[in-house]
Amino acid sequence: MKFSWISLYSVIIGLISLTAQARMAESKQHDAIESGVKHEYQDLNGLCVLDSIIAVVYCEDDTFIITKSDLDRPGIDGVFRSLDDRIMEALLYSEAKKYKMLPTKEAVDKHLQAVQQENNITRDELYDIFRKAGYTPEEGKEQFSRLSAISSLIDFRIRSRLIIPERDIVAFYDEHPVWEEPAYKVQRGLVPVAKKRDLTKFKKELERFIKTGMGSIRVKWDDPFWMQHDEIAESWNFIKSMNVDEIKIVQETADGFELVKLSAKKERRQKPLEERYREIAEILRRPKYEELLSEYKKNLLDAASIVYFDVES
């Protein structure tokens, strides 16, 4: 699925309700490796396991250490990653660095400001969301940077190659038509009647006014609104057979008469190609995207050297 900053905004807000696990302290990478697999510290109660190395990923110009704590807390998008996910993230990030696709600090700050404005939150509130996910503000910014870099890499290596010929889009449109049901734009109106007026006589005057437009009757019209064909109650089915600009008396009320006017009508139609073009293109891109991305990930894995550690639970 395509990553976008807009979708990330909503994910971050969802983190407010996330109960993150307490963040584990991490040892320095070279000390962790030299200690074998586990880094330990001494306290009053004896030796305690602080963290464990799960795997080390050696890329062309990078080395990434994946620890148990990396798997025990979610990403900044609120999703927990498996070991395979973390390995692939490291490989993709290394590729993004190679192609110089890392966003600048200023770009990340600009995106974070957009998050705040979009969701009407302060910087401190945004940082608190990071903390609830188990990240310091600086770590949260780093995660933003990583996600942006990986997204740019995928755009460059995969999405830029997904060109769908127009003939394929037209063929799909012809083979998979989408129909829109009729819709009706209606206005409800009220004609107040003085208590001393003869309702029977007034109704005849109202009917003549509706038919000819002649007379001094005033109608209080509400704002018009659209009603879909399948949303109309059975008692209002008469709307479906009305002509545009036609007015009908619906019912007599305690204050007068209720009217309805059909202001506009949309007939049943096949949704035009121009309205579905981008949607169809995306449908046709999806399987090709998955194929290319899977192939690209396989090539990255084949070229990388990964060392796995057996860790006692």
C-alpha cells in the first residue's frame, strides 16, 4: 500500500489510545556484540537481562543490529513489526541512503508542523504521542525520516515503473461498468395559515398558486438537499415520478401546509470514464506493484548478509 504523510497523520493520532510497553534500555552496539548475544548489568538483585540481539544485517555500506526491544515496541505508525519486517526495513533504508533519498531535518520538521496543524495539536502533544508509543521526540523524528526515505525509494524504484496503457484502462472500464442510481434534489416548504382562515378554502387557493404561480401566498423554503433513490421512504415514493420544478402538497400540519419541490434530478447513468480513470489505473497497478516489490525485496535479501542469534526466552 502506498505510504503517504496524510495517512501517517491519522495513524499518529490513533497512537493516543495505544498502551505502549515500557521502553527497554539499549546497550551500545559493539558492547552488545562483544558480550555474545545478551547485554547484562549488575544491580542489587544480581544479573538482569536488559536486551538481546536477535539479528545483525550487513548491507553494502551499513550494518544494522535488531534487538528484542525493537520487536517489543510498535513503530511510530502503531504497527508491531516481525523480525522479517525489521530486516526488510533495514535493507530498504540502506538503499534509500545509497540513493541519497533521506529527508533533511528541515523537511521532517515541516511535516511535523503539518501534522500539528492538520489535527489541531501542539508540539508537546505530538511529542507525548511519540512517548506513548515508546519513543523519545528525537526517536519519533528519526522514524518519520525513515518512513519518508523508504517511501521515496519505493516511488523511485517501483511506482515510477508502473505505467498502465490507456487501452487497458478503457478495456477494464468497458468490462466492469459502474452504475449510479437516480438521485433527487428536493426542497421542503411550509405555508403558514392563520387560525381564523378556512383551511378548505385556503387549500384551493394554494393549489391554484402551485399550478399557476398567481396569488400572494408565501412559502418558507428550507435549503435543498439530495436524496438517493434507495434512501427514499415508501411514503415519499411520489418524488420519483415528479418533474423538475414541480411542487406537491405533502400534508396539512398544525401550522399550515407542508410542501415539497423537486429542484433537480439525476437519472440512472453509467459512471463516466473520466471519473473512474485514476481508480481503474490504481486497480491495474496493484498486482504489478506487488510483483515488482516482491522481486525487489528478494534481490535485496539475496545481496545482504544476515546473522541470526539464538536467544533464550
